[in-house]
Amino acid sequence: MQPRSRSVRHALKTKDELEKERLRHRSGGFFRYENRDNPIDVVLNCPGYLGPRERMTAGPHCEEVNYAEREHAKVVRDEITEARRKGKYDREEHRWRCIANADQGDVDRVSRMQHDPMMGRKNVSGQPFNIVNHCYDRTPAGAQLEHHDNMIRYRSRVREAALAMRNHLGFNPIIGEQLWPQ
């Protein structure tokens, strides 16, 4: 530490000055003291800054400035109110437009389903056979299924007769039932 002169030592007699000096020389990444000549000075670009001409405004001109500020505040307040009103109006219009579009979409969907002949086919059973009353449907697909089932029954009878003829036993070896030649 460098030795101090007499004037510097006399300047450091008060506690405030001593603390400021200590903060000025602080190290270790802490806040460094910044010496300000006048702590109530306002920076030039700060909103609280008043130039020399504005500082000297007096008399009726002050009331004109105040009136202009009040009128400007009214205009700003009205613009904010109108912006809010417009936003709410647009939001409500969008909501009603969405509701109308949803309703129109439902109407379009119903009409599309009514005009499409293949739309109702999705509710048809997988086979042309009614399992409740055991009848085939009166359609070409029902007739084809009935013929297919009759052919399966016929082939089973043919197989049964062939097994009986080959075995020459007089009974069915699979289920043990007595068979009579037909």
C-alpha cells in the first residue's frame, strides 16, 4: 500500500469516506465502488432527464404542457380500450364462425353419407347368413354360400362312404357307429 499524503489522510477522517475508500479498493470479484460526483444527476437518455429549456418552463405555458399531457393520456387510454374491444370482438366473431362451420360440417357429412351408396355397406354382416333364424340371405352371395356349404356336406358323405367301402368292416372306425351300405 502506498503512503498517503496529508490531504488524503484528512479527507479520510469520516466513516463514510473511509468506507468508500475501502470499497474502491475491494477485489475478489465483488461489487466495485463507482465514484459519482452527484448521485441525483440524471443521465441524458433517461426518461427523468429535463433539459435546461424544459426546466425553466413557467406560467401559463406549464398549464398548456399539462393539458397536452392529459389529452395525450386520454388518447392513449381510448386507443387501449379500442384495441381491447377489437380483440374481444374478433375473438367472439371467430368463435361464432367456428360454431357455424362445425354445424355446416355436420350437415355436409350427413348429406355426403346419404348420397354415398357404399356408406351403408359398412353395417352389413361379414357373411350372407342370418345366425338368428339360420337362413341364407336371398342374394347371389347367399346362394353361393349355400351351394358351398352343400358341397362340403356332399364331400363329407362321399368321404364317409369311401372309408366304409375301404374298411369292409360295417362300422365307422372313427366314431364306432354301425353303418349300413346305402
